[in-house]
Amino acid sequence: SYFGDGVYKSIDGGKTFRNMGLADTDRIARVWVDPGDGAHVCVAALGRLYSTGGSRGVFCTRDDGASWKQTLRPQGEWTGAIDLAHDPRNPEVLYAATWERSRTPWNFVESGAGSGIWKSVDGGDSWTRLGGGLPSGDKVGRIGLAVAASAPQTVYAFIANQTPMEETRPEGKRTVATGPEVYRSDD
């Protein structure tokens, strides 16, 4: 989409919707609603498509959208939040993925040091960046997240890693991007 103007809520099964704020986020990648408390909502906002500025990161409300607080402010003017996932046993445990990318009408850089995975243990109020074997640096791109429903301590990350590597083929060696990778954590 080319622009958005915030979060909308329906209380009549989708017949009508009301704007609940966050108009400056422009693009919202994921909306997470606490399964035990519908007034607790977190939003992953990617921000503007072709320029810097706007509101980017994770925004949460605990009062049904009456007020929003930015709880994760990614580093870099082109970095926004692209995904959210939660522990189905404990909705206070959330994971967020940030994605640094710059897009202009003539170029698209789909990776950067702002791309990463974050964890919250307080329902999205505060975040810690995760490492422990995950790729980092200016070649990390878009990240998708999932928590295993059958084993909620298991978290999966699908990472677009642009780090160059050498590949050997019958015709010789060549350098290629690493490409998408799947990471798994059981702790």
C-alpha cells in the first residue's frame, strides 16, 4: 500500500470502523491483540515508504486505543517494526522484528544494522535486543517471527541475510548473497 492513516477498530463485527490513532505510522505491518485482555494491543509500524520521518517502531495501548505509547524506537531513520509474535502461554512475552530499509523511486536497500529481533517480558512496555547467534550488521534484511504453539519456548526467525559468501560450482567460485535463513531458539 502507498499510505495508511492509523489503526481502526470495529465493535460491530466489521460493519463500521473507527480510527483509533497512530495516523503518522503510515504503514502498519502487524497488529497484536492480547488474547486475555482486548484493551492491550501492540502495533508494529514500518513507517513511510519513500522517505524518512513518521512514526516507526512498536506502539502499545492498554486502554483500548484511547492512548498509545511508543515502546520500541528502532535505531536509524529508515528502520521500522515489521513483525510481532507472542508466547501463547504468557502474553507478557512478546517478540518484535525491526527492519532497516531505504526506498526511493530509483533504489531499494533492503538491509541495515537496524534490522534485528527484540524481546519483551512485560507486554511490550520495554524491549531487549537479542543476539546469541543471530546475524547482525548492515546486511541483515527483513525478519519474520513465529512462536511454536506446541512448544512456546521455541521461537523461529526467518531472516533475509544479504551477507556475501563464496559458493563453489563446477565452473568455479563466485560470490553470492547468503539469502534467507531460518533460525530456531529453544530457550
